[in-house]
Amino acid sequence: MHLWYAVFFVALAGGVFRVRSGKKLMALTLTGALLLSFVASPLPARAQVQNGILGSIQAVLGVINGLIQTALFAINNVRIALSNLEQIVVWPQQLINQARGQVLLLIAQYRNLMWSLLHIRLHSATLPAPQAFEVLIRDHQVNNFSALSTAYANNYGLVPLATDANSSDRGLTDMDDAMALDSLKVLKASDQATDVEIQTADSIENASAQAAPGSAPFFTASAIVSCISSQALTQRMLAAELRQEAAYLAHRNALLKENANNTNLLRAVLVNLLQHQ
């Protein structure tokens, strides 16, 4: 017995010296006290402790095998029922696979056709300067507007000098060139935005073919946002067309006004000639 006390005391002392945390030291001390009381207690007392521990363990196992096991079985049955409800009624796996197959079928039927339609080469110019200009207006880029202006001037000429045309003709020419270039720049920007819209549509299609059950509202929201962006782009193009039409009407009215002014000048000259005769 004394030998056991010595061994236990040495082990406890070594553990105390190695432990640095206060909480661990307290736990080690309590454990040592319990073990010491168990070792120091007489054999009948230890037998009673062992019987009490075994009884407690059996009582715990009885509760686990009784109420807790029944509750776990009930929870598992509810989980299985909810899973069947989701997979059979709410999100049927067969219909989900059918929808995914339809999406893949639509992608296979129409995506390549749409890509081919949008990338048809329509270049028709034959001379070097018009060819370079046509490439610029069809490249879907917005970082080369200065090159576009230069190519436009090379093809359609510059505004006449003040010594070569009157101020009204020079103003009309300059405004017509400005409106034409503005429309071409908007066209290039819309082509670039269209490419982004097509990429977004392809991404939505690809994701919808692998969508998880219940994610349809998110894809619907993404599609609606993309549709609104496309409509805004269309409205921007219509606004550019309306500006171009307004500039054309203004040009015609300017010519009418200039003709009326020239008529008044001619009338004044004729009246002056008649008065001198």
C-alpha cells in the first residue's frame, strides 16, 4: 500500500510541475484527490463505489436505449419524410433531370446558330482606305475613337476652310460630321455591350443546366436583370437614331432657310436694278 502511495505521489508531483495553466492544475488536483480517496478507501468501500459506478452506467445506458433511442428514431423518420417530400413532391428528381436535358438541348440547337449569325463577316469595302474604316466601325472596341475620326476624315474629307466656303456651309458640314461620328461611336459601344450580354446569357444557360433544386428564382432574377440591361441598350440606340434624325431635319431646315435668304437677296438685287433703269 505504501508503495502505491509513493508511486501515485511521484506521478502527481510530476504532473503538477509540468502543468502551467491554472484550470489544468485545478483539474489535475481534483482528479488526484478522487483517485487518492479511492485508493486509500478500504476494500468494501471500493466495492460499493464500483457498484455505484456500474449502476450509474447501467442507468445511463437504459435512458439512452429507451427515451433517447425512441426520440432519435422519431427524428430520423421525420428527416426521411422531409427528404421524400422534397425529392418526390416539391422538387421531383425526374422532372429536374428532364428540365436540365431540355436546357442542354436548346443550347445545342441554338447557341452555335446564334454565334454564326452574330459573327457573319459583312465587310464589303474594296479600296484600302474604306477597308480600314470599315474594320474600325465593326471591331466592337471603344478604345480607338481617335483612329476612327482619322479614318472618317480620310474617307469623307475635312471641313472646308473659311476661304473655300461660307460660314453656314462650314457649320452644316461640321455638324453632319459630328453626328455621323457620334452615331458610329455609339454603335461601337453597343456592339461591345452586346458581346457582354451574350456572354452573360451563355453563363446563365450553362448554370441553369446544372442548377440545384430551389435555385430557379435566382436564375430568373439574373435573367430579368440581363433583359433590363438589354432593353436599356436598345433605348440608347433608339436615342442615337432619334438624334441623327433630328440633325438631318435641322440640316434640311438650314438649307431651306439659306434658300429663303438667297431669294430675298436676289429680290433686293432685282429691285435695285429696276430702280436704276
